[in-house]
Amino acid sequence: MIELDVQLPLPRFTLDVRATLGDRVTALVGRSGAGKTSLLESIAGLRAASGQIIIDGLDIASLPPERRRIGYVPQDVALFPHLDVRGNIRFGSRDELRFASLVETLELAPLLQRSPTTLSGGERQRVALARALMTAPRLLLLDEPLASVDQPLRERILIFLRRIRDLGVPMIYVTHQPFEALALATSCIVLDEGRVVAHGAPRDVLYEFAAEVDNVFEVANPRHEPERGITRVTTAAGLELALPHDEVATAVFPLVVRISGEEIVVFGERPSSISSRNVIEGEITARRERDGSVDLIVTTPETIHVRVTRGAADDLNLVRGRRVWLAMRSRSFRVVG
């Protein structure tokens, strides 16, 4: 359990964050300049903030940075250029068992003799994560770790971040990408001018504040049907989906898949002939209009977010309580991690 009561005067406002976090991953979102990085630096002891930072009953606010046992990966990563990858990872600790475990978890063995200057952005991020975790931190702080990598690589690195989450180290994860928060976090905080304006489950919080409409599901129990080109899977809530067999045939389950709400087609009645392998019946439980489009929450075994044009919503009378059918092409799903 992590309890934050942090105050820090900044040029435009005073950072004033009071929140209780769980023991897994908290996504920290908000527009640029909202105070996200300042909060991480305050927790790490890099800024002289006042208040309390209590982790598992211990207030670390009065401790110097080196005694807080906080792992911090800033946006610029900042690996030591005069050390190879092995030296960077082992800088914080000589624990051989931990080193071996992290090298295996983050697939770093081929990189150990390399110089940081020869690494790709994704490789540098993995090395920085391993270096931070070598100190056996009480808490891991990640400041937009995927901001500098492209979309396919971002989704690849999320696989490693999910592995780190499963190691049991609590994380605060700053991101501007809703799907990262949905794929990784168990709770979400929105900051605005240094204050918490929303705190809750990522799906609920991001629906209110994010411009994108993403659906992220953890799926398991694969039933491969190569002759039909699909693999049937089941989400944690029991929703059955069909995914492209060639994309997940060798995947390790459970895995996380993502589909944009703009890729989902809505029908006012059950379609009788359609190529989409996923046709799901549900009920509209919320409707919100914004800038010529309409966002819908459709309740099925999973909560699904959909975006349609205002014209389509009006023509189909897509209002709360309406039964609808959602069509999702199997190839509209992306494997996240």
C-alpha cells in the first residue's frame, strides 16, 4: 500500500497530491505540464517536496534519495556511456541471482557486452528497467518509458513491462497512451494543474478523459482452428473472441489484445450475413456526444467502448437501453503483449 500526501510549489501552480495506491500498477495521466514528472521526482527524492510518502507503513519522505529504495526510469533513460550493458545493470547491485533473473525476464543476454551507444530505443529501455530493478526497489517509477519508440516496438516492450508487473514490484507509470494504461495498470490517476481530478479503474477513468476509445482484453484458453484461419479465445469476463490464427498460433497465453472503438461496427438488429468473425449482442448503457461523434458504452460479458458518427447514432437510434450487435473483424485486433 502506498499513501501519497505531497506538496511542491511549481512556477504555475502548487503540486498537491493526496492519494492511496494499491500494490500493483497505477497509471498516471494528464496533459503536458500537469505535474506528472514533478510528482515522480518528488517521490524519488529528486525534488524537495513536503508531506508524506508512505510505502508499506514506512514514511520515506525524510530519507535521502539513495536510502528510499525507489527505482526511477526517466524519459531520457540516462544509461552510463562508459559502461557496457552488463556494467549498467550491475551498477546498483552485485546480486547474481537477481541479475540472472532480470537478464532472462527482459531477454538481455545478447546485449550484455554492448555499449549503450549501439542500442536501439527499445533495448535501452529494457536495460534501464533492469538497472532500476537490480536495487530491489520498494516502488518503480516509469516516466513515459515508451514515448520515444514506434507503435510496433511499444507493443513489444509492453510484454516486458507486464512481466515486470508480475514480479510484484509496485509501479507508477506515466503515459499519454490510453491503451498502455489499459494493458498494464490496475488503477489510474488523472492530474490537472498538480491535483488529482480522477482516480479509479483505467476503463472508467479513461472513458471520461481520453480522446481515444480503446478496448483492451486479456485473453486465454486458446482453441486453434488453423483450417478456418482463426483461434478462439476467452476474456477474463467470459467473452469469446476469434483472432487471426497466424498472428497468435505461437503466442504464449494469456496475452493482451487491443481493438479501437472506431473499428467496431454497430447494427440495430442481428446481422444475417457478415464476414466479421466476432458478432456480439449487448445493451447500450451510456452515450456521450463529442465533436460530431458519439461514444457508446455497450455492456456484453465485457464492457465495450464504441465510437460512431452522430449521423449513424441518430439513424440507428443508438440510445441508452437499446439492444445492439457489435461486429469486430478478427484482424482488427492487435496483440499488445
